[in-house]
Amino acid sequence: MLKFVKHHLATIDNVDIYPIISLILFGSVFIAILIKTFLADKNTMKQLSQMPLNDDPNSNPQN
């Protein structure tokens, strides 16, 4: 199976750039989510964390 994949990958020009692109894409998405998490409003995070525990989906506790 690996020989089959290696043969087809060897025929593609500039195939060595794909792992670099995927690593940069993964890293940028990871960093963006990390920044969004740290910059999020604490009250919003508290409200989101309490959502699974609420029986009434329309309730909006303001603690």
C-alpha cells in the first residue's frame, strides 16, 4: 500500500510543500482558537458553562 502511495506522490510536482502548508494551517487555527479563548468575556464563559445544567433553555441567569 505504501509503495502505491509513494509512487503517486513522487509524480506530483512540489509535493514537499503540502506538509508545510498543513502544519502552518493547523498552527494558525490552533493559535487563533487559543487567543479567542483567552480574550473571551468571563461572564459569557460562565453562562456557556452553565448551559448544560439549566433545565429551562430560555433561562438567562445574570449572576
